[in-house]
Amino acid sequence: MQVQGKYDAKAFADAKAFPNAKAFLMEQMTRAQGLRLKRLSEEAYQPAQYDRDLSFAEAARRIQVLEAEIELANSF
């Protein structure tokens, strides 16, 4: 809800206005995950592995896979 170009804080504070907000935020990848995934995808030359709209679990899985691939490449 907007009031004269600004967001109405009371509307956002009302949990009933956004019943799925907590679930959405818990499922969304964190900023730290996003930064790490972007760096790893660039380091592994796989930029397609990074996507801004990943879930927390999918981001964690991709990070783990990329770290394993980079570790394997560095072992040679």
C-alpha cells in the first residue's frame, strides 16, 4: 500500500496483509548465498548457474556443486 509515494509502514507491519511473506523470505536465497553463488559461478566459468530468483535450498545445492567442481579442478 502506498501513501503519497511512500509505503505505509502500518500496512507492512500487519501480518494479515502479507500472510505468505515469512514463508517467501524463508524460501528465498539469502544475500550472502547470492553473492557467493555469483562469485563461484564466475570462477567456474558457469554463469548460468547464478539466478537471482533461486530458493534457499537450490542456492545451497548449486553452491555445493560449484565448490566441489572448483576443488576438483584445483586438485590437478
